[in-house]
Amino acid sequence: MTRNTPEIPAGCPFHGASGTTSEHKTTPQSPRPAEAVGLDERGHYRVHSFEAARQVLRSDAVRQAGFAAELTSDVTMLGRPPVLFAEGEHHHEMRRSTARYFTPAAVGGYQGMMAKFADGLIAQLARKGELNLDDLSLSMAVEVAAQVVGLTSSALPGLEGRVMKFVEQGEDVAPPAVQGQKDAALPEQSPAKRLLAALDGLRGQAPVLSFFLLDVKPAIMARRRANQAGAPKDDLISHLLTRDYTDLEILTECLTYGTAGMVTTREFISAAAWHLLERPELKNEYLHAPQQGRHAMLHEILRLEPVVSTLYRRTLSELTVGGVQIPVGSVLSLDVVQANTDPALLGETGEQLCPARALPRGVQAPVLAFGDGHHRCPGAFLAISESDTFLRRLLMLDVRIVTPPTVTYNETVKGYELRGFRIALA
């Protein structure tokens, strides 16, 4: 057992909080099922334990499911599936080729850009005296992700709103349970029906078309011109063009990275600020810690408040998980909140914040909040770094909460939304 950050004083829960009181802000505490895996009312195999969930995420006998993964990946007109949904060698090769945009060294190169954006947002708050933190966090997340992806040539302002339109509609796109299918495919659908289902899964063509015409297409054209002029940009869209991706394939990647890089980071910044602003001693430790210690605190908050609370996988072959035999074609619904607070891993303090907690070798500080296995979030280090860049500047001011956020749940991304989080300079 080793501590992740010896710079932060040991002690769990942090500064003597009750060991029996849940410190969750975004997810109500619920009784933990006795079994690691159980069948729910939708026919999904619900996975609650850390070990069982990690086994599934690392297994080659499952594929991505949920968030229109199965519909999108089976429609040939889309060409290559986006990296979020791809499997096998195509996925591995794509991850290898794009990894350079998300390494600690690359993120270090983005630091000046992130600091500039954060300073501008903090200046807005200083001028106005009172603003919604969820608006500021959205601006930060969108600006940073847009720079990395290459969405910097929009025909009209309003990228933030266009991204949120196809996310905030909130449709439940969890996959249906289909047990016993030999190829783990959706049952008895013609190509035409599958295409219509895929389009419906994108949740309304107008927001996606607007995003494509006003943001993605202008970015593609600008980067093609840069390539022709011998001055290529160093971003994801430029990279995809060198691999002969079509406009539609680039759109699907932008939708993927847009929701992953913009929406989730927005929510986490608000969740972290909520904890830190309500806990003066935690805020003080955060502001005086070195970068490693600050990142440890953010990882621990993310462990307790994972933005994506449910991950889905479908079995490609029969699988035994947590002592339960799962048939081929079944849906596994991984409860990230339960896995991240599993007493078998964290003892009795899993519901509390403890940035210096000891974890077994091989278990990362956010546990499964960034996923695991070959589909683990590639932008994990970027998300924590940009959150830290913004939060450190915000918390150096004398900021107070005017109105705590309202917590709702987004069915599309399977995670919380924090809205109306009003803050002001004291």
C-alpha cells in the first residue's frame, strides 16, 4: 500500500469528518447491494463492485454499448467508427496515433493557452462581481477542447451553445438487453431501419447539422488550406485529414471529443469548486499544495463525484463476472459511483474525501472515474490540468457561494448536471 501524495497530511476522512456520513454532493447515498453483480428490471447485469467492474472494462470479451455506440458503429455510411466506439486494432492504432495530444508533455504545452483563458474568465467575474460558475466552467472547457481538437474557425460565435444543444436533450440511449444473440448485435433490424435508428440516436439532426456547418466544416476547410500552404496545424482535425478521414468521419470524432472533452470537464469543475468553497480547510490545503498535491485532491473529488456514473458494455462471448455467468449478447451496466466507493477497496471511508488515502498497487487515484482498460479516457491528464488551472485562479480570490447548484441528471451522458451555481466576490 502506498500513498499517492505524501505532501498532503494523512488522515481519512479529511480533517476529521464523520466516517459514516456520505460527502457526495451529486449522487444521493443509496444502499449498496449485497451482490457484486445483479440483474435489474431492464434485463441489464448491473455491476456494483470495483473488481468486477474493472474486470469488465479490461476484458476483450465485451464491446462498447450505450450512447448510440451500437447504432453508430453498424451504419456503414459513417465509415470508420469514432474512437469512442471503435474496437480491436483500429481502436488501438487510433489511440496510439492521437496519444501525443494528451500526454503530460503535450498538456504542458497547452498551459499558456489554458492560463490565458482562465485569466480572462476570472477577469469577467472580477468586473461583474457575480456570475454563474457553470457558465464560466463551460467556457473554459469548450475553449480548451476546441483548441486541442481544432474547432477554432467557426463561421459564427456560439460554439458552446451548439455543443450543448445535442447533449442537453437528455434522451435515455442505454442499450436494450439482448441475451443469447450469437453476434451480440441488435435483433432483426433491416439496414434502412438501422440507419433511421442511428439518426434518431444522434438526437435531432438540426443541432448536429448546425454544429457541422458552422464549426466542423469551417475548421476542416481552414486546415486543408493550411496543409496546402505547407503550414499544417497541430491539432486533431489536422491529424485526421492526414489519414484521409471524410468530413462525416471527422464530424463523428468532433461529436465524440466534444462531449467527452467539453461537457464532462464543465461539470467536474463545478463539482470540485462546490466541495472546495464549502470546506475552507480543504480549500486552504488545495491552494498551498504543489501541483502533485492539488491534482491528488481533484482526483479524489472526481472519485467521489464521477461525472459519468454508468458505463455500458455488451458481451461478445459468455463471461463470468463476480461469480455470475453472463450470456453472450448481454448488457453489462457498470455503476461507477458504487465501484468508486466499494468498501472492499476503500474500507469504511469510501463515501468521504481523503486526498491522501492509501490505495492498492495498480489502482489509480480517481479509481474508475476515467474508466479503465483500452477505452480509458485519453484526456484524463488534460481534464485535471485545465480544472486545476481554472480553480487555482478562482479560489485565490475571496469567492463565496450565492446559490448552490441544482443537481439534475443527463440521460445522454449518464451523468450529473450542475446548474444555477451562482458565485460572487465577497
